[in-house]
Amino acid sequence: MFSVSVKEINELNTTNTGYFQQTPFWCEFKQRHGWDYKKFELSYSNQEHNLQKTEQVSVLVRTFAKKMFSLAYVPLFPSLPFKGITPKDQNIEFCALVNEIGLALKPYLPKNTICVRFDPAVAFDTPESRDEFVYGTHLISFADRLKLKKSKVDIQPPDSTQINLEPSEEEILNNMKTKWRYNINLSARKGVEIIKVTGDDEDLDSKLDIFYDLYKITAERDGIGIHPKSYYKDLLVSSAEQIKNKKDVPQVTMYIAKHQEDYLGSIITLFSKDESIYLYGCSSNVKRNLMPNFLLQWNAMKDAKAYGSPYYDMYGMPPTDDENHPMHGLYLFKTGFGGKNIHRIGSYDVQLKFVYKVYIKLENFRAFWHKKVLKKIRGR
């Protein structure tokens, strides 16, 4: 159905445009933290639809178990192959394309690579239309005996909400829920101060300590995992250093909310000309009545707008307004800022080795243990 060809690109320092997970800046950052990084020129064609397309794609590779096996990961790629055709009417072609790309990449990956995991750039306006498309991919993959499988573990958060930054600040505020505007004003009125930190800050280490202490509180409270402190420092410093050297890379910023002598919350954001992302966030257990998280997000949105980003992505939330969902509060908080909800299809694997089936069982068990068992234990 598709003819796919791959050519490895040795010059990695190409432009930092598009989704941040595909940029050299982000991939080189991940390379310093356990991943290998390759970049390819990928061409694919379909005679029936007169399609001929060439794109550059970044592929991250992670090796596990003392180099016994590797997993290749392709973030936010590919998109649906055809324009002007509804997603459900190109479901078959989409499955074939992802399957063929995965198999075409195989010769360029380590021999012990068990699968290529994709996070396709395919999003829907409702979770129902997304789920219908995902179900279709399951049927097609089974019927056509493809190597393509839907992963139960998603790398990128499939559900999010994006605030349009093109209107004026007043219009952005008016699109929020009334209570959200009130909370932003309340926080400012009560004297909450927002400290803005970049990687070239002279006092970066002490401010990063504040962020990390808050993150440990949040991790304990919500049962989430966090990276070592050096991970966040590297992200901030590498952005600041490259910007100082006139390189066109995303701007990474840390914001800290302070009231008197108490540090109440902190977030880390990434801005580019294509998008702005709320990457990481944490909060303390004190003075929550001062609504510091609302003011933190509003300050970041204003800065992202001034930077020139078209939208601010809240980057991860439950798919629906389900009161029984354990993260329902997160859904309410993020959607209250007046954004447009998006629902991506999540991660898909193209199997390359038989041992993949064993790995998936272990991965699913690990996800169950962390999301269900450990969270339940911590909640007691």
C-alpha cells in the first residue's frame, strides 16, 4: 500500500521547529539522560492517492537489562497520511503506514530492538471519536495480520487542553471560568509573588532546591515518579546556554510561587514559536487557599503569549469530566482556563522481535503495580 524509504541523517543540528519532542534540542537533552538519538529522512508514497511525501523524523532508542534489548521510540509522528479525507476513511491506510515505517526503520536500529513505539500526531475533538478510531486500528491490525499493536502504556499524555494565545490577554481571561479569573486575582491580591527563573540565574541551585522539595511533596501526595534533580537542571541550563549562544532553541523557564517566607508551588514550561508546554508542576500542602497555582499558570501564559507561542498546552489530564476518576480535580483545574480539549490516539508498537510479547506483559504489570497498587497503598 505504501512504499517507504529511509536515509539516516548524520548532521543532527537541524532546525528546532514543530513538536518539541521531535526537536534536536529535546532529543539531545534526552540523549544525555539514557537515550540514544538518530535522525532520518523518511520518504513514503501511495500511488492510489497520488501521495509523495518526505519528512525528517527523530528516533530515540533506549537499551534495557544490561543491553539485552532495546526499544525505539518515535514521538509525535506520523500524522494521518491524507488531507481532505476523514480519519475513519483512512484508518486502513494509517495502520499500513505506521506498520511499514516501523519495519523500514528496523535495519537502522540496534539488532536487539524489540519494537518501534510511535506516538502518532493524530488528535480528535472528542474522546468518543478517538476511541472509535483506536478500535478501528485494532480490527484492521488483526484482520491484516500487521505487526502493529496498541500499547496500554502511553508515553506522551494522550488527553490535554490547549489555550489559544492569539487573542488579547483580556479575551483569554474572559474565556476562563469566572472562578478561575477570581482565583488569579485573589492570589495576586493576597500578595503571592511569582519568581521567574532561567538556567543562567546566578542563584539557580538554591531555586532548583525549592522546586525539587516541592516536587517531592507532590510525588508523595499524588503517588507519581520524578527524575533526579540533575535532570531538571540540565534542561534549564542547556536551554539558557544555547539561547545565549544565539541558537534557535526552545526557552525553558521555572516559575516559583512565594508568599512571605513560604514557597507554595512551582512549574517548568517550554516555549517555542510553534507551541508552549506546561511540562512539570508541583505544590506544597500549605496556604492552598491562596490559589498560587492559578497565578503561576496565568503568568506562564502571559509570557508564552509575549514569546510568540500560538497556544499553551496543559499537557495531560483525564479524558472526560468523570467525577469518579482519581484525577478529576486535575481535569477541572486545567479545563477551567478555557482551552480546547484534544484527544490523541496514544502509543502504538510495531513488533520486531518475538521477545516483545514478554516485555509487554512485564510492562503492563509494572504499570498496574504503580498506578493501582502503590497509589492505593500510599492513599491509606
